[in-house]
Amino acid sequence: MAPPIQLPFPSPLIIPPLSPPHQQTFILLHGRGSSAAKFGPTLLSSTFTHNNSTAALRSTFPHAKFIFPTAPPQP
């Protein structure tokens, strides 16, 4: 059995759907100087207004899985 491949990237932050069935997957990238752990929870709890209704991103898409990759450290 071959050893597992080591990638130079940290593990992504994966947030499963709030309620089944899983219907969408969003892959969201952070900006320079951030990480998935800083960016992901903040984005998911942020509220926005659309058609006079305010909601958080995660509650708007309860059947979605959110994936936040983290880039490797850069010198």
C-alpha cells in the first residue's frame, strides 16, 4: 500500500449542510493575509439584505455545503 500523498496545502474548512439533502456546494476563497478559519465563519454569519429581507448566508442556503480552502504560507 502506497503512503498517502502529502500536499503543501492545509486542510480546508468544510461546513456541512444545515439540513439534508445536500443540494449545492460553494467553494469560497479568502484574500491575501487571511485563512479559511478567519474568513469562513465570519462570512457565514454575516447578514445581507435582499428584497427587504435580512438573513445570514448559511441560513439562506441550508442545503449547501461550504468549502473554504486555505492557501499555503507565502514568504
